[in-house]
Amino acid sequence: MMSVYDEYEMTIGIECHVQLATKTKLFSPADNDARNAEPNEKTHEIDFGLPGMLPVLNKHAVELAVRAGKALNAPIARVSRFDRKHYFYPDLPKGYQTSQMYQPIILAGYVDAPLEDGSLKRVRIHHAHMEEDAGKLTHHDGYSLVDLNRAGTPLIEIVSEPDIHSAEEAKAYASELHKLMVYAGVTHGDLYHGNMRFDVNISVAKKGATELGKRAEVKNLNSFRSVERAAEYEFKRQVDLLESGEQVVQETRGWSDDKQITTSQRSKEDAQDYRYMPDADIPPVVLSDEEIARIQAEVPMLPGEYREKLSVLNVDKSVVYTIMDFKPYVDIVLGALDRKGAPTARRIANWFASVNTAVTIERGDCDAIDISGVVPKLESLIKLSDLVDQGELSSTAAKEVFIAVVSNTTDDPREFAEERNLLQVSDEGAIAAIVDEVLSDPASAASIADIKAGKDKAIGYLVGQVMKRSKGQANPSLAQKLIRERL
């Protein structure tokens, strides 16, 4: 049944702030890792904007921006410049933000985002520019506190074209952008600590309209699920406004995860309101073709190349989707592929995808990624897979051992399995004795008769009795084989 929402189309452009994985800030020598730090502990005179303090550009930040350009299929500007973006905030001591308005370092590119149906959504990148982050305000009843630990943190802001037309596409783009930046080594990608934040600009218009509607910007989303749900909510909110004869206001809105709604924060400024002007304290960034080629040659495999390598496993695309969220897991699977071949790699990939362990990514969808999570040893997982191949572990027991291995509780799967009596008995003589006991039990007579009458499923009861008498340690495949031989 058609609804009024079917008459409208959403149009979305996304601005993504990516925190660069540098040791120090963009223009000061202050530590760039403020996690678990006391307020205003990771600061320097430059971050406070004190008189006479001059910025010194972080060379590594420039190199990471060049890496990002390769991941975005975008050329790098041979000359880029920094500008001052003026606006007053208590957490911006200088009174302006150093950014790149007129000559950004990364030019037009694109991202191909995989959708759930297996197709790709191409989203064009308008540009990406370098800039510094502001600090953080914590609001209390009647007063606010300022923490400048984040002030001066190096960012690139990736600005997409308005090519996205559904909440699913928005989520897919945000997810793929995250993978690209993490796999390229541009950022740690810790969404919980704000390493990547998404601003979703959304407007609605009747299908077939030649002009876009007025847009609202939903700021600072830090999970793929919130990008999707904020887009869904905002689409309906704007359609409801238009259908009731009201107008959509161009504004900045916030997203409440608790209430699953957007709320108005402030009217949206235009570029001229910021009074951009060239920053006279920072020389232009000049890059040669040789420098760009050298930096980009160091970029490791990107998500598309990983997916191509994983295609030989012939696993469900949901398995690939899951393990791709945490790069160390993909590297382990490919390591197993090189060492032992597709069957072992396939089994390990399925374990990662299906077992909910303490270090598996919290897939709300990617509300948080534990980038400091322990990474299991490839050798231990290969040994575990060998135990399954040799019939010494059932699939259920293997998952229990896998949890122990992947959380670094043990690096010796056999020892762990022995301690918990998980190893299967594959001694044919021992299992044959139990099979004979089961078959001679009067309670088995009905099942034996059913099997002889062609009702093959009845063998499940007999195998179950063997497993019960062996306390779960008999190899069920061997038990079934022996039962069939005797019948």
C-alpha cells in the first residue's frame, strides 16, 4: 500500500571528520591521544592560542592525508593552503579554526560502497581538506566546563556529493568510508572515542522535482546505525512538515540515541558567515609527484582487494561483511588461506562471524570497535582447525575453544580442550562397545525397527544415546558409521 512517504525522495550528502593517527597534534607538539587523560592535560601553549605562539605543521598529518587520497580514488593537490574560519566558541581559544577552504589537499574522488544486495553504490567525493579539531564543552546546570585536550587534533574532513538517496545507502557509505580510512592506516577508527564523526545533510523533495529541498544537518553521529536511523527519522520529519503546509528550516540538529529523534541546535550558517581568510602563519603545502607516489606506495591493501581475496572462500557475504569490520581478523583469515588453504580459512572466517566473544566487534552496527582488543595467534587457530579435521573436536566444542583462543585465554587449543574434557573419543573399539550396548538396549528396539523400515531419521536417537553414554565424548560421525554397519 502506497503511503505519502513514497511520493518523496531523500537526498543526502555526508561530511565525515577523520582523526588522523599521528603522535602529536596538527600544529603543536602536544600528545594526540587524549583517551583517559585528565581535562586539559594534553595541551600546549599553541593549543591555548597564547600571544606569540606560532603553528608548526605536522608533516606526518600531511602524509596521512595523502594516503587518504589514494583510498578515496582522488588526486592530491600539488599546492594546498590553510585558511582561518572565524567563529566564537569557548573551546576554540584562538577565535578561529585553521582549515582549508579554498585550496584543499584532496580533490574530487569517489567511494564504491557495497550494499546488502551485493550491488555497489558509488558516492562521489567533492573534496577532503585538513583542519584542526576544537575542544570539548561539558554542560552542567548553570555552568559549562572546557576541555582543550582535543583542540588542535589533526583531522581531514571528507565531503561527499549529494549522491545518497536512502538510509541504507548512507549507512553503507559511512561503513565503507570507515574501512577505507582504517585499512589505509589513516586513522585508528575508534568510533567510541570519536575518531570518525559523521555529519548527515538531508533534504527531501517530491520524486521527479528539479530542485532539492532545504536541508537540515544532523551533527556528530559516531555509529553507522545512528547514521541510518537519523536519516530515516529526518526524512519522515521533513515530509510530515511539508505535508502539513510548513517549511523545512535550514539548521543544525543533534541526534538522541536514547529517544531516537533529532532536535534543533542552531540555525545553519553559510560559508560567508565564517569570514574565511588565508592563514598568514602557515606556508602553503607543496608536494611533488615523487613525494605523493612514495607516500601512496606505502598504503597497504584496501577493502576492495581484501574482498577479492576472500571471494575464493565461497562464504556467505554476511561472513565477509562481519570479519571485514576488524582488520586483524581479515589478516588472520588470509594468513590461514596462505598456510593451509581454503577449507581452514573458511572455517576460521565462519568462527569469527558466528561466535559472539568478548573481543568480537560490537555490531550495533559498529557502535564501537575495540581497536585495542586482543588479537589471537594464527598458529593457535590453525591448530584448533586441525583438531576438528582430525575428528578430535565437535563443532560445538570447537566454538568453546575458539572463544578461549580469540580472547587469549589460551594459545594451546589441545591443552584447553583436554582440561575441560572436550576432546572426542575416536577410538573405534571404545565407541563400538558403547554402540553395542545401545543396540542391545530394549529402549532402542523401536528406532532399530524404523531404520530397517527405511525411516533413516530414527538413527538420530541411537547416536544420541551413544553420545549420552560417552558423556558427549564419542565422535558422532564414527558412532553413526558403526551403527549403520551393525544394522
